[in-house]
Amino acid sequence: MFGIPGKQAVTLTPAAVRQIRRLMDMQHSAGLRIGVKKGGCAGMEYTMDYVADVNPMDEVIEQDGARVMIAPMAQMFLFGTEIDYETSLLESTFKFNNPNVAEACGCGESIKFKDQPAA
């Protein structure tokens, strides 16, 4: 929908690929759907949900057995994003390295996007 021919909307690091495949196997899902919604102190939050079926309107990213679907309304906000999975002493989490983010809240749970040009 908002892509550039021949270029994936998002990329996955090897750590993210391993974790997404692990989650797909555990939940017997077709993949993870990524989106954005209003919320948090900065205004927007990422969403991740298990899906049983691929929506024909989703942007589908497949990499080494991992499958991520991007909800149609989130595609313009996520284009160019690298998804990583990090494990530290206190937490394990997906990290979105998104060039479209203008600022994030202090806790890292919500984001504000750069102004998007009118369609």
C-alpha cells in the first residue's frame, strides 16, 4: 500500500526472526500482526497480535521462517523500521528502530511520529 517496489516495509534482525518463529510455533499462528494505536503519554503505541490467517490487505514480511503482517493503517508509520529482539537482565522485548518516530515517552512504551504529509 505505502511501499516501494522491491523494498520491504520493515526488516527483522536475526534475534527478532528467532523470537517470532518461536512465538509462531508456541501459538500455532500464521504470524504476528503489527500495528499502531492511539495511547500512552506520547500519543501512539505499537501493537502485536497473533493471527491465524493473513489479511489480504496486510503487508506480509517473511524472513527465514518468521512472518510479520503490517496492518494497512500502520504501514505508513512503520515503513523503514527495523524490528529487533533484546534480552537483558530484567526484561526481554521487541525493539522498534523506527526512523519515523519524532519522540518517545520516558518509559519507552509510547511514541510520537513525525508529521506526515497530507495524502
